[in-house]
Amino acid sequence: MNLFFCINSIAQTYNYPQTPKHPVVDTIFGKVVIDEYRWLEELNSLKVKSWLLNQADYTTSILDKIPGRDSLFEEYKELDQIIKEDIPYTPRRGGERYFYMKIYPNETSPRLYYRHGKTGDEILLFDPLAYTKGEVNNFGYRFFPSRDGKKVALRITERGNFDIATIKIIEVDNKKFLADSIYPVNSFYTWTPDSKGILYGALQTSDPLSTKLFQDSEIKYHELGNNQEADKTIISRVNNPSLNIKAFELLSLSYSSDQQYLVATMWGGDQDQRSFFASSVDIFSPQINWKQLARAEDQIRESIIYKDKIYLLTRKDAPNFKLLVSPVDGFDVKKAKTLIPESDQPITWLQLSKDFLFIQKTDGVNSLIDQYNVVNEKIQRINLPYSGLAGVVTYDGWADDSNVELYISSWNRPTEQFDYDPKSQETNSSPFNVAKVYPGINDLVVEEVEVKSHDGTMVPLSLIYHKNVRKDGQNIVFMTGYGSYGISSLPNFNSIYLPLLNKGIIVAISHPRGGGEKGYSWHMGGFKATKPNTWKDFIACGEYLISENYTSSKHLIGEGLSAGGIMIGRAMTERPHLFAVAINNVPVSNPLRGEYRPNGRVDANEFGTEKDSVEAMGLIEMDAFLHIKKGESYPAVLAVGGVNDTRVPIWQPAKFIAGLQAANISNKPILLKVNYDSGHGLEEKFLAYKNAANQFAFALWQAGHKDFQPEPNKLLK
């Protein structure tokens, strides 16, 4: 059956809303940079708000006329009905109670339940719909039980803005909220061991557009029943000048598993962290005696204190990471011994349970997990049920139990949860596991290949497709990737792709440099000055798919999310004829102006700062907005932005679209989808379905799928 319709036969004229140009000229270390749309950065301006609304209305008028869009949304709702209930996150234990979210079909947000024991009767504790009285869109929350299980802290966000939260406390026995309400908060860290207080990250402002939003955050202690103004600062730049905390560093705090120590970390946007530890009883003292745990030059990614030992994951002289161990008493990182040496399988994270330390590794795509018995010092490989993304998590942060929950997923297999006993190495299905059987998944094929990039480097590429797909060059391919912060794209089943796969569309996940699939060196291969490798690797993957007859350029869709916006933005501006469509999803499109975003100073440690002559040139090179060429024929573009996005403010995609609309000479649409109830991708279930249906319908229309072709000359009426 022919899936394609010759869209090139439909000549369209797109009458975009007018966008005036007000050029701003900057000279950056001798290089002249002209920004014609700097004015769009003033998001509080009525002029900008009006422009965004006009763009939003125009885009909606186009998307609403794409056949197949509404039926695609209905497919998502039908898939939602298949799973009668879902527990989307690992349960948390407090006392003998297990707390967990559960969502049913037709519910927009999960409700919070608990059981006495893993198999006790289910009791409803919190209903978001009743709490909001149905008035708040895109409501989100996370839950944190106290150690005794008598209270639960809720970190609540609204309208998709998950960086500015309120903490409220609910009593479990009577299901009533205490008077305590803490705002503005970035993070909830932990309950105190006595369950009488909490530790949280306080923000200095609640302005989502302020560049001060993430600066000078403080970790505070709140004793239940006290006013927020009385909360004690545990650690901050102002209170602890001897620790040399930088204004832009993000802070976090945790207890050691035996609650004997506090561990504070400072992260400035790169992989390495600084950390300090202190006796946990100091929290109630006028002054906390912080001791150095890890310096920046120690190149520590993670540190764990357990009983009388400190375990440190470091990349120093080990790009794939090694694990060190040292006594707590008289700790000196320079004297730490190597427990697990570096290997060709990069270590990605650590997890602790009672008497066991779990070490997750990767073969470049799939997970491997070793367990280390801290009592007998024996190391064993966990026998995973199958290959994919795997990990272990504890039901609480106290390491009271050796047993953990083991989860595993793959590109074509939904996540499964198991109870795992490291002593016997037995694996049994978790009482919280929800079996997911979707139509078509048994017909899906997974293919892992490596693609030669521009400089000869071999780049992993994961392909998922229906078993009946033929390599005839006529398939539509949806290709995505990320390639930043050392974050790996690991084999995780995503039901959002299932309607595409069941239509014969190939889903391709690229693993470009800048990610962490091949260790620290892979991250450094797409970092600051080496960032061009990220989009060149993505381009190489697209060329491979064409040369191997999976697809052709007129059927190739490229997509990038968040920092992946650099990847897709520069790939489509460097090779505009390689793609039929580009989806720029909450994208970093104008990184030269990145430091004017709320989290821009942190991101500068990943991408560079305009204040440094070398890094500024790197930012200009990776800036898709600045590489738009007038008179070029660009692919169809749909950029998506959230009005409540604090990570990538909507002016980033807005400026990119404004530039493309003025420069493009092809008959391909260049559209900006404005989501007024969304932030940086955190969405209620049905809102996520609608956004996916809009994006995929647009992409499939432009990639030539017959079910998504508007009638000739009707689209713009």
C-alpha cells in the first residue's frame, strides 16, 4: 500500500503574522553579530505577547486542518484505555506504609495512595482534581513520606512550571493538610530522621523570567508548625563564605544512609561536583562544621557515605570512571583506594541498599549492573531478565533493607518492575508492577548499528521498526537525539511512538557526542568548542539512513528537545536539504544569548560563556538563529515553546521562527506552536497526547504520509 502523497504538487503561500525587525548590533571580541529580533526577549511586553498570540493562532489554524491529527489523538486515548491502571513511579516507604501514585484511564493526573506493607489494602490519600477543584491546568506534584510514615510532603507545581514549587504537608491518618506552606521552593531534599522537619531548597525569587531565579539558592531546615520566616539556613553562599560557593552553583543535601552525616553538594553545570560532609547533629547547632569531601579537581561525580566508609565515583585518570573507597575517619581523597577500576564499560551511577552497593554500567546503549557486598567485599554481575535500560532503586533513602526494586525496559518492551534480593540474587515480579501489553509491540524489531561520522568516529544509532518494513528508501523516519550534559539516551519504551511504529514509520534514536553513551570522553566530544560534533554526528546518522535505503531526504524527520535544539537547529541550518521536516521542541536555538535565560549561568559551563573569547566563538558557531541564511530553502519547521518555561524561555524558539519565516524561500511551513499551560515539557497526560498529535501530524504531513495530506488549496482558506 502506498503511504505517500506528492506534497510538492501543492504550492502554498504562508501569510505569517508580521514580525518587525529592530536590529541590535553587538561586537563580540571583534566579531560583529546582528540580532534583528532581540525585542522578542521582552516577554512581559504587550507587543511581544500580542506577537506570540498571533503566531499561536496562525499555527493552530494550520494544524487544525491537517487530516489525521484528531484521529492520532484518539489513538493515544485508545492506548491509554488499554492499561487499566498505571503506577508511573517507584513507591516510597515510610514506616510500614508504601506510598505510590496511580493513574487510571481518563484521569489527567495520578492520585496518591498507600498500603500497609506491599500487599495491604489500597487507601486513597490525595486527589489532585479535588485539591484544585478542577481549576488549575497542568498540575504536578511529587511526594516524600516521612520516615515514620505519618506525614507526606508534597512538592506542588502548576501550569507546567516545575522549577518554582510549593511544599505542603499532609497528615496520613486524617488526610488533612497542616498549616505549613513553603514557597518559593526549587527542591525538596529530605525529612529529618525524627520526622519533625524537612530540608528544602529555597529560591530568592519567584519571577520565572529572572536571571536570578537559580542563583544564590539556600538549603533550609523547616520545623513543622513554625512560620517559614523562622526556617534555619543550613548552607548558602552568604552563610558559608569559607566554602567558596558560587552564586550560580546549585546546592543539594542528603543524609548518609545511617543518618550519621549530612552530605552537601555544589554543582555548577558540568559533570564534576564539590561536596562537604558534617555530623548530622550539627543541623541543630548554631554552626555546622563542614569538612571537604570532594574538590572540583578530584573530578567526582558521586559520593556516598555508608557506615565507616566513603565511596567516590571519579573520572580522574579514568574517562570511563572508577570507584574509590576510603575510611570516614581521617578522610583524605588522595589516599582513597581503587575498589572498582576503570573498564571499557563506563560507570554511570551508584545506588546503595543495606550492605550492598550497586554499580550501573553501560555497553554504549544497554545497561549492566554489578553488586558489591560491603560486608564480604564480593562483586557479582546481576543477571538481568533481558537487555535494555536497567536500574535499581530503594523504597526509601535509609538503606534499612538489602532488597531493592529492579526495573528494566527496552526500545520495544514496556518497563517492568521486580523485587530483587541481592543476597540470593532472586528476582520476582514486584507487587507494584503493572503489566503493559500494547498492540503491535511483538512485531517490532530493534536494530543497533554504528555510523561513521565526519571524522571517522563511530556513532551509535538505535532503530525501531515494524518487522514488515522494507529497505526501499520510501519509509518515513523520525530521527531524534540529545547530545548534551553527558546524558545518555538509553533503551526506554515510549508509548508515544507506538502509533507511528504501527503505521510503518521507523523511529531512530541517535547517540551523538555530547551525551554519555561512551563515557566522559564522549561528553567532551560535544562540549563547548567540540559541540559541532553533536550536529555533525546527527547529520551522519541521517545520511546513513538514506544511503542504506531506510528512507530518503523527502521522508526524513529530525527532532531535538531542549539542549537537543542545538543539535537539530544546526543540523537543519547546515544541511537544510537533508530533512523534510524539523521539530524543534522547547529548543535552545539562540545559545549566544543563553546567559540571559534563568538557568543560563549554569548552562554556560556546558556550552560556554560570551565573556570568554574562545567560548564566545563556540557559542556563535552552535547558534542556529545566527546561522539562518536569507534566500535559503529550509525544511518544514515546527518549533514548540511553553510560556511557563524557565529552562528555555519561549523567546529562544520565537526568535528562531521569526528569522526562518523571513529568510525561507521554500514553500514549506515555518510555524511556532505556543503552549500556554506548559513549561519545559512537564505536561498532564492528555495535554501531552495533544502536543504529540500536533507535532507528529505536522511532521507526517510534510514527510508525505497519505493519511495526513490536506486537500489541495484548502489548507490556507
